[in-house]
Amino acid sequence: MSFSMHKRGRRDGDQDGVEGEPRKLARKVAEHYSARTNQTREEREASPIIYLKKLNNWIKSVLIQRYTKPGDAVLDLACGKGGDLIKWDKASIGYYVGIDIADGSIEDARNRYNGETDHARGRRGHKFRARLLCADCFEVDLGPALKDDAPFDVCSCQFALHYSWSTEERARRALHNVSSLLQPGGYFIGTMPDANVIVRKLRHAEGLQFGNSVYEIRFDDHFRDKRFPSSQPFGIQYEFHLQDAVDCPEWLVAFPNFQALAEEYGLELVLKKNFHDFVHEYSQVPDFADLMRKQGALGDPSTGATISDEEWDAAYIYLAFVFQKSGKSTNRRKNVPRGTHQTILPEDIGFLQ
Ligand SMILES: C[S@@+](CC[C@H](N)C(=O)[O-])C[C@H]1O[C@@H](n2cnc3c(N)ncnc32)[C@H](O)[C@@H]1O
């Protein structure tokens, strides 16, 4: 894979224009997310999965608050529309690099960072400096483009790492990028589907699909025996539909294989928790219980509205993870442009291929 960085241009497809299947699927995922427009606050509140979205945000907030220190440099892989920017601001980070494959989402993240969206209503901009890039984080070696930004104290990959498990090469590239860009002692935090739960639900289903009124997972006939040998952990594709949010191919990530591969890249497991267990454990911590009330993650006592059974069941198909990069922390300070917010212009966004 050659490295090049340019302001705008072709990002998908290899040098001679012939695209392999994994890249085509990565593009399909990118197009799906790029096409999703930014919702207004009113539209968000009217979403049929509003409490699931709030619960997801609370879980990400807890991960961010637990594993980030003030002043940290953060790498957000598959940052999407910058939905976590406010959470990073609340954690008082010092520097942020966000990367996503979907150029439409990066543009939304730019507007959000600049305080030009409905989400930023009433906010005076984020306190930290930031850089945004458009790239396939699971294909491109991010090292050269980020040589002046790395090492990072925290790498976050929220609801996206499973898009790297279409092939072993992509899964390895993802972990190589994380590990090579993190400081020793730095944390890799994330959320993704829980393959254990998905396979269990599949085996309980009559056919090859299951779900409820808010989500559906569909495997194709290739997996009719519902067996997934651990010797073939990559490329286990299914179609995922989440109402008002997702409609695209995803890949199972069997956690034991993920943990073993992460260890090869010097990443040691710190935490792995299904969302249900995560909620039960961290909602007992007073600060996080307060945050849960403020964010209305399980419901709104003033109206009596609560998370629906279907949303709670959908939350069960996810897990949270934390890894730590091995080695002694050097606390090497980066030569990155710290300081307060600086508007990001369209031409500041880098496109990597
Ligand atoms: C469910 S969204 C999550 C966005 C964000 N992390 C959040 O939690 O709000 C998944 C994101 O992964 C991004 N994505 C999928 N495949 C990717 C890839 N190969 N490289 C970079 N981003 C990718 C999508 O464009 C999308 O923004």
C-alpha cells in the first residue's frame, strides 16, 4: 500500500483501479454512513431508538472519563460525525485527531468541531486543537500521516472495529495502526458487537435472521449450519439493520481471536464487558449514576418515558473493551499544536489512500 496524502480525490480502489471485494464492501459502508444526514435536536429526540442512543453515549462517556487524563492526545478511529467531541471536551483533552472513511461524516465532524451545528448550540467551541482526516483506517498505514501527532495517550474506536474483520489483513492493519500510534501504557478503548450474544441468538432463531422492532441481523445461507470454527475467524459477514441508524454489512469479531491478535500487537486486555453488565456495574458508581440521570440514558423520570424492552435487548448485542499498550510509559511529550480551539477549514481535511 503506497502512502499519499492529498486534499481531495479518489480514495477507494487500488493503483490500477481494480477494487477487491473487501474494499468494495468498505466503500459500501462508507457510502451508507456518508449519506446519513445530521439530525436536528428535535429529530434526534423523536428517534425510535432515542434511549439506546443515549445509553450508547453514556457508555462511551464512562469509558472516556475512566481512561483519559486532562491534556491527553487522542486518536479517534472511525470518528463518524464527531459525536464524541463534547465528551472529549468534558475530559479536558489536549489534542484530538479524528479519522473516518466517510467524507460526509468528516464534513459533519468539521462543522460540529467548529460549533456550526445544532449539536453545538450554546457551546463556544471545543477547547482543544483538532485535526480531521478521511481514510480507511483498516487499510491505510496511518503512521506516515500522523508522524508529527503520535504517540497518542488514548486511541478510541467506537462502534466500528468490526468493520475491520472482513479479512485478516484488515484486522491486522487496524491493530497495527492502534498499537504503533499509542504510547506504551496508553489505552485503546472501544465498543463493538458482542459475537457471543449474536451467535447465541442466531442459534435460538428458527432461520438465519433474528431481531426485534428496532434491529435485525441476517446471515446468508453460507452459514446455515450456524457453526463458526475458531480456526476461520475472519470474513464472517452478516447484514445489520438498526432502525434510524445503520443498514450495512458487518463482520463477527470472536473476542478470544481478537484478544489473541491484539496481544500480538502488544495490547493487553484490561476490560471486556457486555453492555448489560457494563450498565449494571457502572450505574452503581455515584458519578456515573449522576451522569446517567443527566443524559437520561435509561429514561426521563419527568415524563415517565423509559428505554423500551426492544432497545434494551438491542443493547445486549454490544460490548465495551479496553486494552493497554504494553511497556513502560515514557510520557514523551508530543510536538503537537496544543492550545485552544482553532477553526478547521474544508481545505485542512487530509485525504489518505
Ligand atoms: C456506527 S458509526 C460510529 C461513529 C462514531 N465512532 C460514534 O461512535 O459515534 C461507524 C463509523 O465507522 C466508520 N467506518 C467504517 N469503516 C471504516 C473504515 N474502514 N475506516 C474508517 N472509518 C470507518 C463509518 O464511516 C462510521 O462513521
